[in-house]
Amino acid sequence: MRAPVQRIAIGIFSILLIAGSWNISPSPLIAQSDDSVTIKRDIAYDDDHPAQKMDVYLGDSVHPLPAMIFLHGGGWRGGSKKHVPGWLHALVAQGKLSVVSVEYRFTDVKTHPAQVNDCLRAIQFVRQHADQWNIDPKRIGVTGGSAGGHLSAYVALCDDVANPDSQDPVQRNSSRVACAVSFAGPTDWTLLRSIDHQHPAYRQLIGSEPGTPADQLDAGLVKSVSPITYATSDDPPMMQVHGDADVIVPIKHASNLHEKLQSVGVESQLVVIPNGNHGVAGAGDQVSKQATAFVQQHLIDR
């Protein structure tokens, strides 16, 4: 199914980009705490590194609920799983879904593909514990902003990493998701050759020094790290939200992936924020409403 590009006029952004980082400051859209929601914190999903933990926000329901996996931003070098977006937290409080906020190894520990491998295993781990957490294993989605948007798009588009013959019961579970919502996520590292990307995190993610000329980057890693590489006709519906004035992740990343998904017949929505910078995840209630409606359609109501 093909969906038109949507444009939303947003007057004032409720969050600001922290200089030198892809992380974003807390805002009213970020849930800090809520005693009405049951939260299980710091559950280890692997044992290679202390960062490999997750927080589980459990919705209250007699029936198994869908779950959204939240992958935070921060340039793959910072950020935290401790807070989830307000629109997700509201759905948990309403008993419509549960949310799993995932921490992953940063690039100062290990470079790509460590981050995506952690996120894929986290999804498998959630499926392994679906009965325990009252989660419907067939209804798992993923979302995140900036670096988390990249990771969300990646795990949504890459092939299933399930290994039915593994001795590890977690690895026998599927890593596929039912839908994805990416906010300002980079998708195509080949664009470093044609568009100025001043932030060093792109190169650091694939183990290159900041300032390395784009034509000297490892071509295999450039391809491997780019979610657009993996777009095929069996991929889940995806929404991307992107500002057309984003200088950290130029909007060409989103438009290229949108066009690729459409070309292979995958349902794709691109929500463009006029004059929007890199902080589109907190660009206002209208964005939250659209993300909520997308998740309602493709996850909650399935």
C-alpha cells in the first residue's frame, strides 16, 4: 500500500537538542515516573555487558497485550532507557499495551553491529518471556528517535535472526516486529558522500575516526549499517517523522527509505515537519497523536 507524504505545521518545539549529542532533554512528553504503572527495571537480557538490560512497563489487562520496544537516542554513545515517551506511557496507563525500554552497548564499548545485535536479542528475550509479562508475542512493535530511530528501522527491516537449533532458548525466538515508528533516524550511510554530515557519531558507529573522508569509509560497513539495505516486500508497516530543517540527520535519509519501501510494496508513512530540527520526537501533540494512531492501527487493533 502506498501512502502520501504528510506535512504538519508545528509552531514551537517542546524540546531542544543538546549541543554535541543526539540525546534530547526531558520534556512534558517524556514520562518521568507514574505510580499507577507497574515497572520492572534492570532486567538483563544478555550477560556480555552490564548495559544489556531493559525496563518493562506493564499494562493492566486480563488479556495479553501488544508491546512496543523503545530504543533511546544519544548518538549510540549516550542516552538512557530510564524514561519513555509520554505517548507510549499513556498507552500503558490506559491498559492498551506494554512498553519495553532497552539499553544497549555504546560505541565506546563496541561498534556496529553490537547495538543492533543487542536490540534484536532484546526482542527475542521479550518473546521468550511473553507469557510471564502477559504480552502477545505476535504483536510487538518498535520505536525510537535519532540513534534509536536508526535502530528501530534496522530491526524492523533486517531478516529474522531466530535460530531454531540454538541451545539458547532466547535465540530460538523470532526477532521480527509488526510495525515501526522512527523519529529522525538515519537510514542511509551512502549519503555521507553527497551531503555534509558534521556529527562524528556516523563514523564512530562503524569504527572510523571522526573526520574520515566519506570515500575512505569501509564500503561493507556503510552498506551493513544502513537500514535501507534491508528493505524488502515482507517488511512491516513503518512511519517516519522527520524535520525538513534537520542538520544532524538530513531529511534525505527519511525520504530515501520512504521511496524504497514504497517501491517494494511496504506500507510507509513519512510525516514531514516544516522547519523542523532534530527534536521532532517532541514536536507537539499532533505528532504524538499520529504516532499513537499508527500504533493503534498496526499493533493494538490487530
